[in-house]
Amino acid sequence: MPTTQSRYHEVYARWRSDPEGFWAEAAREIDWIRPAETIFDPKAGVYGAWFTGALCNTCYNAVDRHVKDRGDQAAIIYDSPVTGTKRRISYAELQDEVATLAAMLEEMGVAKGDRVVIYMPMIPEAVVGMLACARIGAIHSVVFGGFASKELATRIDDARPKLILSASCGIEGARVIPYKPLLDEAIALSATKPDSCLVFQRSQCEASLVEGRDRDWAAEAAKARSVGRKAECVPVAATDPLYVLYTSGTTGKPRGVVRDNGGYMVALKWTMSNFFGVEPGEVFWAASDVGWVVGHSYIVYAPLLHGCTAILYEGKPVGTPDAGAYWRVISDHGVVTLFTAPTAFRAIKKEDPNAELLKGYDLSSFRALFLAGERADPDTLQWAENILNVPVIDHWWQTETGWPVAGNPLGLGALPVKHGSPTVPMPGYILDVLDEGGKPVGPNTMGSIVIKLPLPPGCLPTLWEAEERFKESYLSTYPGYYNTSDAGYLDEDGYVWVMGRTDDIINVAGHRLSTGGMEEVLASHPAVAECAVIGIKDQLKGEVPCGFVVLKSGVRTEPAEIEKELVALVREKIGPVAAFKLALTVARLPKTRSGKILRGTMKKIADGDQWATPATIDDPIILEEIGEVLRGRGLAR
């Protein structure tokens, strides 16, 4: 490898030699009510705990502490091409709004440790809601607004919220999606009922409120302001939960990833300058949704902790109004760094392959593009480099880790790029690749990518009220390691190559979705005897789900009609986010002799990859049948 001026190797070695000293130094960037008694306590929690004994408040660090020195600076710029709205919110204004809402929450009975579900679109009130919870020590759980009622209900039942914050509607391109009927149905489906709901009415669609349960956000805010009611920041332990964020589980029951306050702040603050290379006061844009981990970490908390201006964008990479939307936002607001999913750039490339729309915008402020959420294919990376003429950084992390596991640390000086690799592990992470027996494999050998315990600050300490499930899901397969459930390899230079999932979670446009959950929906159809869902390669979304169904004997309805019904059923039960458009009826499914469906082999056939007949297969002919069905739909080579 060519030599570089990067400080990465020096910094990583410093962390390796003294992990506690490294994170103690990083922790000086945070304002503590009481400093930690112990930087890392190996006896606390499942694998240890960071900053035990410390008291802090995440809202104070993200908002209040900046008001004195940068109160007039924009904290958030809301840009909504779907409503034609732009709004600048200064740090001083954000403090006022957050303190007011926090007082409203307290008046409605929310206290430290209570959960608040946030089911909202990409509007400033969603961010204010998250910060208001953090201010009073309540634990927020944001649910992506694209989820259907059943998915929302499972999260309500698990989190048992005291209160739900919602809005009357979301806007997807030209479509207005009423949220309130979805929320009402979810509450009806759930065994746990919230005490109340606070609903923000949007002009595009006004919601009817349930008497005795629902309150109007604007009316309640006006009441609080009329008496000058504001809430102060409540001290919480560094190890107390800040939020619970649900990720799809293989059993159909969602997994509530817990994030603590102290370690999360320390890790996020470290990444802004050292990884992203962004300085306080600069404009940082993560083009994601607050419902996903990227939204939590890099729309809301990290930029505000660092004193940046965060962009909150309610729009799409294409169609709002065209494939120049991202260039317009960068130009209008002086964005220095954009973080988005490769899907977005595949969509832009598809609509405007020669980047003609780029020519009309001033991108002189722009200096880096970061891609994550799914594997960034080399073609898309190269295209982005060519049109933007700035570093394009692929990086890899998970909902569970909360911040990048591996990447190219621009703030420490970029390392040489290898297209297809997210580069190297960040300080805090030791990556190994293991075979099925848990033994390390050599360079360039595929295996399971694992992280040596303990996990660094900012990563999940456990799952919400499910410690045994946490151990079983992440720590039991390879003792001493966290199992990422990603497969790949390390090359001779220590670069990591993440090649795909090792379980049945598929990645649709950066959204992790469970095929098991989709199978559950398909199996509920009265005509379906059995089914299997796999993720198949898609040029735009990375992966899309494909359902194979075996019909019950004696079914008279035409298979094509049933396939349409199944697509509609998944859309209804899981939501449009699943991008489920492909249900294929087959005579039978390939299985092992013990009855396990060979999903991995089916995926290889569908993707046109090399595959071999598994030794354990019951009847090899079935694989040929599957190939014929796929080829009949133009899906397999």
C-alpha cells in the first residue's frame, strides 16, 4: 500500500494500548454533571459498562450548552420540497421549543424512565420530541412513519409507552399518507394502551382526535407558553437508556436496541471531527429518516453535540422535483458533508446518468460524501467520485453499534481507497473473521465478521427488557465476540470487505427488514401452504424481497390472482417500506432432509451467482424447478 499522511494507524495503536485512557480523553468533549467514577467497569452489564457513576444530560449537551456561544447559529435547517417549506431554527429557538415540549410531556405525566413512542414524519417537531424526551430523562422510541399498524402495534406492546407523539400525516413524494388512522388501528391492536397521544396537525391532512386520549400539539404548546412553562434538564446516569430503537428480529418479534446516554455522546462527538472531518459551525447533512439509526445518530444527536447545523430534509433523491434535489440542498445551505445510502445515488444515476442537473448548482462548499446502510457497489462509488470530484467514503455500521465500525477516517487523513471495501476498523473495534467452528481464518478468506468484546462506548449494552435474548442473538455464537451477522473477509492490508448478511435479514434501500416477518404474512393467506422469502439483488435498492409460495391443493383461484393478493397483503401488514412486489407460486420448495428450506441456494439461483447442490438436499430436481420459475419472470440467468 502507498504511504499516506493519515494519522489513523497512530490513533488506532494509541487506542489499542490504552482503551480507557483513549475514551477518558474523548469524554472531555462532553459536559458532565458528575464525571465517571470508572471509565469502563467490566463487571457491570452483560459485557461491561462505560462511564459508570457519571451523571449527564444528552439534551443539555446537544442544545443548551451551545446557546451562549452560538445561540443565533442555525441548529436545524428544515427543507421540505414536498410542502415547499424551508425553516431555520437557531440553537436558542431550539432550546425554547424543546424546553416547552418537555414541560408539556411532564404535565401529561411523563417522567424519567418512562417510554415515549414517536411516530412522525420528517418535520422539526420529530427532532424536538426526541430532544424533549432526553431533556427529562424519558426514553424515546421512534418508529418509522412508513410502518403499518401491525408493526407499530408490536413496538407499542414491547415499549409500553406512557405517551405517543404523532402527526396527522406524512408526505411521500406527491402522496399524502394519513398517520392517525394507522396510529388508531395500532393502539386498537396493541395490548398496551398509552395514557395519551399528542398529535401535530399538518395543513395537508387534519386528523380527528379521540376524546379523552388525544391532544392537539399546537393548542397544548400555546397553553404552556401562556404560563411560561418550561422544563429543566434532568440528570441521568451515563448508563441510563436514552432511547430504544427497534430492529427486525428473525422470530418476527422486534428487537429493541438500547442506547445509553454517556457512551453514545462520547462516541458520536469523537466521530464528527475524527471520522467525518467536520468542524463546529459547519453544515452537516445526513439524508436519512429519524426513524432509522442514521437519523438518530447523524441527523439529530451527533451534529448537535458537535455544534453543527443539521439538515432535516423531507424529500427524496429523485422526484422532489427531480434528480438534482440533493445538489439543490447542498447549494442552498452550504452543506460541507453529505451522508446517505448508496440507493440514493443509484436512483440519481439512473435518472441523470451524465449528471446534467449538477451543472446548475454551486457545490463549492461541498467536500465529502459518505455512503452507508448497505454495500456500496464499486460502479456507484466511481460514478459519484467522477461527478463530484470529492472523496466518496464507504463505511459500515449497524443499528446495534450506533456509529461506524469501519470506514475511511477523513478527519484523521484519508487512507487509500479500495472500491467495495469500507476500509478499516475504527478505534474501539477489533474485527476478526471466524469460520463456522469459531476459529480465525486467514486474509481474503470468507467467514463471519465479529467484533471482539467489550464493545466500545455508544454500542448497545443490551436489548430492551431482553438480556437473555441479547446474549443469545449476539454473544453466544462466538464466545468473547459480538456477532455482526455479516459475512466477509479481511484482506492482507487489514481492510474489511462486507459481502452480505449471514441471517435472514434483508436490506432494502438501507432498511433492514426481516424475511421471517414477511413469511409470516404470506403464510396467513388461506390459499398458502408454505412459503419462503429471500432478498434478491436489485440495481436500485440493493436487495428486494421475493416470496416463493406453495399453494394448498384444491385451490381454485388462479395463481396470478393469489400473487396479487399476497403483494397487497404484505404492503398492508408491513408497509410500503418492504418494497414487496414479487410473489411466485411454485410446486414445492427445496429443503434439506431435516426439513430446512434452502433459502441461501435459492438466493444464489435468483441472483445468477455460482451455486452447488447442497449435500443435504432432499430432492435436487426442485432447484431446477425454482430456476425455471425465476427464468420465466426474467430473474435468473
